[in-house]
Amino acid sequence: MVEHWSPKPGVGSSSLSARANKLIHMEKLTNFFESVVAEFKKVSWPTQQELIDNTIIVVVFSIILSAFIFGIDQVYSTVLEAIYR
């Protein structure tokens, strides 16, 4: 009796081991997403009012910082323009 060996052992087939590997990968993926959902349930999400308050703080701080940088840029531009004239 002669055994039949595949000429390309690395090539997937419709064998049981190939299907088992696909199931294992699918199971790992399912476990990953279940873990993600479990972690999201642990997160302390902000209320809508906290979110609005924090957004206002960020916007106001961004405006103040951009105004400060604009002012410094204007001072440097004026000084450099006076030096190079």
C-alpha cells in the first residue's frame, strides 16, 4: 500500500485540520471581542454635562493659547522687521 503525500505541504486544504485551524482563529477573534466589550463595561464614562464642560474648557484654553502664540509671533515679527530694515 502506498501513502499519498501532498507535493505542497504548506498549502491549506479542506482537511479537518484546516477547518479546525479556522475554528480556532474564529474562536480567538470571538474571545478578543468579548474581552473588549468586558473592558468597555469597566470604563467610567462621563455624563453629558461633564462632556460639555470639558469641551468648553478645551475650546477656551485652545483660544487663549492660540492668542498667546499669535501675540508672541507678532512681537518677534516686529522686532525682526525693525532689525533687518
